[in-house]
Amino acid sequence: MDSIASAVMAKRFGNVTNFEQKSTKLYVSKAATKTQMEFDYDGPSMKTSVPGPRSQELTKQLGDIQNVGAVNFFCNYEESRGNYLVDVDGNRMLDLYTQISSIPIGYNHPALLKLMTNPHNLSTFVNRPALGILPPENFPDKISESLLSVAPSGMSRVQTMACGSCSNENAFKSMFIWYRNKERGQTAPSDQDLSTCMVNQAPGCPDLSILSFMGSFHGRTMGCLATTHSKVIHKLDIPSFDWPIAPFPRLQYPLEEFTRENAQEESRCLEEVEDLIVKWRQKGKPVAGIVVEPIQAEGGDNHASPDFFRSLRNIARKHGSAFHVDEVQTGGGTTGKFWAHEHWGMDDPADIVSFSKKLLTGGYFQRDELQPDKPYRIFNTWMGDPSKNLFLAEVLNVIHRENLLEEVTRSGKALLKGLYELQGQYPNILSRARGQGTFCAVDICDDETRNSIMLKARDKGVILGGCGDRSIRFRPALVFKEYHVHIFLNIFSDVLAQLK
Amino acid sequence: MDSIASAVMAKRFGNVTNFEQKSTKLYVSKAATKTQMEFDYDGPSMKTSVPGPRSQELTKQLGDIQNVGAVNFFCNYEESRGNYLVDVDGNRMLDLYTQISSIPIGYNHPALLKLMTNPHNLSTFVNRPALGILPPENFPDKISESLLSVAPSGMSRVQTMACGSCSNENAFKSMFIWYRNKERGQTAPSDQDLSTCMVNQAPGCPDLSILSFMGSFHGRTMGCLATTHSKVIHKLDIPSFDWPIAPFPRLQYPLEEFTRENAQEESRCLEEVEDLIVKWRQKGKPVAGIVVEPIQAEGGDNHASPDFFRSLRNIARKHGSAFHVDEVQTGGGTTGKFWAHEHWGMDDPADIVSFSKKLLTGGYFQRDELQPDKPYRIFNTWMGDPSKNLFLAEVLNVIHRENLLEEVTRSGKALLKGLYELQGQYPNILSRARGQGTFCAVDICDDETRNSIMLKARDKGVILGGCGDRSIRFRPALVFKEYHVHIFLNIFSDVLAQLK
């Protein structure tokens, strides 16, 4: 941080924190580049503790309309910029959670604002089409320029959807349809198939299953929820399917120091996967597909090695199950590659890759064979939203133009290095620092301390998110530079120091 | 139609139809009002048959990326206005299907375009929040002004969602949670509840059910799909739940001529509902909720009387099941009232009312008791989209300012009267004309003739949609005036005359 920025920040922080003294002592960063500064603030600025009085008032007001137990505070999105989220009490916070990892290039990026002022784009916002029957003229071109330009290896087909859950639901349906078509061979569905499906019975609605992993999160609609196993609050009281659930490797970190132990743990889980596939086939509920996150996010930022995923992909192939990689949280550049599965180095990484969040539209890529044989099998009114595709195309331009994947790799290294250092300094509080790109996490000694750290950090101008039982996950935007890493580390270090 | 408009239209139609002669002979309409003309065209104008060469070329291009079997043609949304959809070959068609009933006030309504040019609105489009945790400052006000201003009787709580399926999925979840909380009384979930839910097993994931009706459509994600029973293509090959399915009344039309027969049919169905509730309770899969459309839309525009719905609501109450009215297609003014259930004349019509389509955002209203007891039970990243709420607020202003519900009632009467007349004239082709507001339908002698009529009408400049086995459904925008009814009836009449 340069001296001007640091002086400004000290002034803005006022008496809320003793940021100034600490920051210069610990982590010194270069000034932000011109491009960045144009739409970013130069540091946090806190006026009240969070939620402030105005947020509290609005929360009370909203409480008459909705359950507000999850509301953190109310935001002034118009004043937010780049990596900084501004709240309604005038507090400006460095955002390392970015709306549950769904803001790709920061708040109010000038490229996105500019797109809104182009009169040719207005009708895309005002007239949302039923994309599956009446697409706009520029749809094939727009989708080729945007989504297909980042298609995973081996995939040339993409289907947009409104959100992550819808994407996974429809990906599951594609796998079921593909699996049953395979079982039937070239023959048409039987009369019995046709009549039983209308009343929810087999064989028309077959007893097929999706294999998922303990700790996974794939969404909360009822199909997705049957593959989600991260927290009780998501699942309690909702009927589900009897589908197989495999253990996800519980690795030791840093990964490179525990290669032998971790390989053993991964073998154990892979064996269990094969056992479950066999067992569920014997139960009459064959596994049509396996769904997995490249890094279990909501479930606690659990990593596995490229070898694990390569073996898993092979097991799916061997048993005739489709392989679905859920990149809703990992996709869009945050791991330093556009897709986290690219770290596996495979030509044929998956049959289906689903996305949402940072891509602004939901959807999934699929291999040709997975596309349903007939129209209207995968269908709904909107099938996505072209106005979101418009933003995505521009986001991809910005990622390319500003070399953001390289920036993420650089910032991620600085972030992880800082976490290792703090972990060395506070071994009773921090453990298991881990990450890929800026998709990082660290464990806290217990849930209560974790929550206390997050609230204290927020009052000092840093927004963090939790995951798993006692992890903090870092999910900054792709415009999060080394400069921002240092601002964060200084504040985080202050918070830890005050805990002791 | 005034003489200038009719001359212009005749000129634009050129040699494609003999519209001019017929139109003056059959249905004569007054000139459109000034307000309407400002953003509407004065009639269809056809240059090619549909899909034209440009649409065919683009369909081929998109075919490399997606299944295009459902694509009708490609659209020029920028040139579309009011009730007229323009395609990429320069054809301008009167739209009575409006993107599967999801365009509330026509294409490119000036009020919506104006909203886009207000710089204060830009950040709402550019920064999509995680609404459940970080709502924007104006969220409580905006939602009060817009959605709560049209809240169904007895409901002061609303939850937005991204689409119709997500709305119904989460409404179902709310009913399950409510039902289990009721079963548990004041006690907390047991340890067994907590441990079993993580592995998809009862009692944590209980064997509860939702009762639905044969012919219903409630969406295509896996929970919704278990209550959808309209077409094989939606359900084949997708695993489902063993939930009860009651017969929906199959009434005779016009309803007022068959009151006795229809009342008998409705009684039969209501008895079956009660039998199924008892039977499923005995099976150990109690009915937590009943879901029903006020008019079965996708399933063939099947109506039932206010008495039927009042009795059904009482049956739900008597058996301790929640009552969920799915207004995804019927809501938003198309029946002449904002919600179709208002025709039932009840103070307490439902526990949950879901919506999407014409409301531009998905979501559902609920009675206080149905709101889950804890945060994060109903949750996802986006929880809707404030930019859609912005459009909805303006749509509601326009509906109010332009008295569109009255207009819909007036146009609907003219439309139904015209359908009755044509049905009298072509008894071998048309039957069962029916409707409420402009939410009208007519049956065609067989599926093949139905499809042929729809294609012929399209080539003459009228877009229609099908539903059920052999119905045509009419779903114009709320700005569809008597003037447009007559343009449609003239063309429809031509098509029928040529069929004979």
C-alpha cells in the first residue's frame, strides 16, 4: 500500500481500528495499477459496527415480509466499486465473499456499466424470451463468442438455465435419459414406460440413482438436495431419494507434505465408490451418474488430487455411469484456471460440467451423447436469460484483456503464503490452510471462534464467509490483486492478535 | 379497425392473404386508442412463410450447440412492439402466445425502456446480490410497492425465486417443514432426525407426499415433476416419488349450460381426493400439501368451478394439509383479475400462492404459519433478482394506469364470443370453447388438424400455442385489445374456411 492510500485509509478508519500502525509493519504492497484504481476504492472505511443502525432498521422492516435470520446487512450497491462493498451506513468493506462467490469482476465494473448504456442492448433486458422456442437473432453468435469460448475439453454443446440448482437438476435429467436410452438400445419406449411415467411409477419413472459424496453441495431443489450432504439445515424434513453416498477424501494439508497418506485416503474412497455402484445395481437402483465438485466448497473446502478425479472418471466409465462435474462455485477463473477441472490435465474430463454464480447465467456443457434425443425433454419457459449472457460475454472479455487468470494465480499465492505464515504464528487458532488460486480456506479451532473472527474482521472492514463446520472460505472477485491480499492480511492479523 | 390502419395492413399483407376482404366483412373494430398505438404496430405483415430462410439458417447454426427441435423461429426483439413479434425474416405477427404467456404488457413497452435509461437503476442490473444475506437498501420498499401491493388475501409474506420451478420446489419444502414442525409440536428435531437427514433417510428425510392432479403441470425439476402429469415427454425416464394423484374434473362447456353434470363430476373428484389422503396416510406417506392450478393450463385449459376450489381448500384444512395454489401461468391479470383464485371469492384462498412468468420474477406468497422457523432452510445464492422486481413494479404501474384488468375482461369477452360463433360455424372442427378473461382455449377435432391450423395461422401472421392433446390456448399480453381480437378472429376464420 502506498503512503497516500495508507494515509487516506487511516483517516477513514478513524478510531475504529488501529489499522495504520499494523499495516505498515506487516505486509507492504505496491500501489494498485491505474486500470484497477479507476473503479476501485483505496481501502476499507468504517463508520459504525456492522450491521449499523440503518441496516438494523431495514432488517426490522423486511422482517415483516420474510425470514431475515440470514441477513447480514443492507447494501448500497450504487456506491460499491471493485473489491469494495458499501453498506447503507456508509461502511466500505473489502469483500472476500462476493455474494457467495457470484461477483466475477467486482462491483460496478465500468465495462458492464457501459454495456447498459448501449441502446442496442435495451431490448435484451426488456423482452425476456422463451429461449427454447423463440431465440433472438444473435443467440447462436453470442453463445459461441461467450460460453463456447470457454467450453471444457471434449464438449461443444451447452444449455443455459436460470440458476445453479436448475442447472444440476437438468443435468441429472440428461444423465437419466441418456442411461435409459442406453438400456433400451435402439428400441422405442414401451407402452408400459409411457403409461407408468404419468403416474410416477417404474419402469416409466425408473429406479435410477445419482452417486454423490458426503460433504457435497449441489443445490437445494429436491433432485439436487438428494445429492447434497453438507449441512443438516439444508435437508431436514424434506423427502429424498435412496441414492448412494460415498465418503469424500479427508486429506491432510499442505497436500505436498502428505502425499502418501492422502493417496491412501483417496484409494479408500474410490474403493467405496465402486462398492456402492455394485451394491446399488444389486438393489435395482443403478447409478446413472456420479456428481462431484472439483473442490467441495460449502462442505468445507475439501480438496482431492488430480489422480483422484482421473480415477473417479475412469470408474464412472467402467460402470457405464455418466460423470458430472459441478463447477457452480469453482468455475469462472477463481482457481487460476477458468475451470477447476483443468488442473486434472485431461482431454475428456467429464460428460457434463454445470456452472452458475460467476458465470452470471446457470447452465451446463455436455458431450454430444448426453444431449437428449428429443426436443422438450429438457425444457422450461425461460431456459436461461440472454441479458445474463450479454454480461457474461463482457466479463470474459475483461478476464482476457486484464489477464485476470494470471492475476488470480499471483494473488492466490500471496494469500496462501500469508495464511501459512499466520498459521505458523497462531497454531492454536489456525490450521489446514489450503487453496488453489484465490479459492482458499483455513480452519479455525472451533465454530464459536470462527464466527467471532468473522464478525471482528467485518467491523474492521473485511467481509469473509464460512463453510463446513469451522472453516473460513476466501472467495474474492477475479480483480482481487496482491495489493488487496495485503490489506486483508493486515486486518486479519490484527483480529488474530486481539483474540490471543 | 379504422380505414387507414386497414389500408396499411392490406398493403403490408400484400399477396400473402386475402385478409382485407374478409376483415371488413366479419369483425369490425374501433380504432386503437392513442396510448396503444404509440408502441404497437397496426397489423401483421408477412414476407415469407415461417420459419423463413434466415430463421432456418440460424436454426441450423444453433443445432451444432443445442437440440433445436423445439425452436419455432428466430426473433428480432428490437423491432417487436406491443402485441407484435417480429422475426428475423421481417415477418410481423400478432402474438397470442407471448413467450409461453410470460410477456405481461407487450414487447418493448415504453415504460420499461424508460426504466432502463434511468442511471439510478444501472447498478441493480450490474450487481446481482445474494438477496438472502445482503439485500439492497431499496429492497423492502420495492417489494412492498410491487409484490405486496398484489398479495393474495390473507398473505403478507413473499419470497422471490429465479423461476417457476424453483418457486414450486421451495413452496413444497416450506409445506414439508411446516408439516413436520406441526408433527413434532414444540420439541426440537431428534438426534435421529439430524443424523438420518444427512443420508437421505427417514425420519430426517420423512416419507411425506404432495397430492397433485392428473393433467397438472407444476414444473420440471424433480420435486415439481413428481406433481406434473400433463405429457409423457416431461416425465419419461426421470425417477419420481410415490405421491398421490387425483383426477381433475373433466367438465362440459359452456360451464353455465352443464351445471348439474359438472357439479357431479367435481364431487366425484373431491371424494377421490379425500380417499387418496386417507390411503396415503395409511401407507405412511402423509399428504403434507395439495397443489393445484386454478385452471390447468399446459394440461389442456381445464377449468373447475369456484365451489370445487372452496371445497378442496376445506378438505386440505380438514386433513391438516397445506393448500398451495400454483398461479405461475394464471397469475398476473390474464383472467381479468390479478390472480385467478380471486374468482373463488374467498378471504382465505390458500396457504401458499406461487407465481412466475408474467410477474417476471418467480416466487411465492405464504401465510405467516408457513414461513420456516429458521433462516437458511429456504435459501439459495440469488433468491430471485432485484432487476426483475424493478420491471415488475413498473408493469404493475402500467396495469393500474391503463386499467388493463378491465381491458382484459373486455377483450376476453370479445374473444370468447368470437370463438363461440366460429364453433357454431365449424362444429366438426371446433368444440369446447372456454375461458376467463383472455385466458381462453378451444379444442380442435384432432391433434393433426390442430397443428395444421396453428401453422397456417402463423403464415398469415398470428402466433398461437397448443396445450393438452388437441387444444389451442390463447395467451395474449394484457395490452391485447378488442381491436386485436378482431384481427385475430378474421385470420382464424380465414384459416378455418380454407380447411373445409
